[in-house]
Amino acid sequence: MEFMTFVKKENVHKAEETIRSDFDLAAKQSLKIKDAKSIGLEGEGSFFYITGTDEGVEKCKELIKDFIAETSQENLDKAKEKIKEEEDAAATGMGSIFG
């Protein structure tokens, strides 16, 4: 399962800390956080891209629900695409190192 959301700048650290402090489940999910400006998108805050088990991702959603800020579905889709592009580029780079 995957979940993409936007968190305002003043809440980014609190939201990340909240997820990482739940050692039993939430902290075991894959969490990628990207500042909006660093991936070429408007907004004062960061995009959270969470992947993992259904139960784990649901727990993360529950934990950060108070930190989530409104943004368009278009921005969420663009952010997810940029994050996946960066992952692919990194994986390709590592492949050439070990290839």
C-alpha cells in the first residue's frame, strides 16, 4: 500500500518524529520526505510518501492526520512522480557502481 500527503513546513519535523517514534509498526514502513521546492513544486512544506503493509500505512495515516495540509491531487501526483524518478535514478547509479 502507498500513501502520499502534504505537511506544512512548521509540522514536518513533528509528523516525521511521530511516525518514527511508533517502533512497533509505523517506523517499519518506508518513509520518503521531500521539500516541495526541492522537487520543483509550489508550497511551504514537504510531501510524505509512505509505502508498506496495509496495516502499517494506515497506522502512519492515523498518526499524522493532524499534520496533513490541503493540496491538490495534481500536486500529490507530481510529487510522487518526482520521488519515484529520484529513486529510479539512484537505483540506476548504484547498479553502475556494482555492475
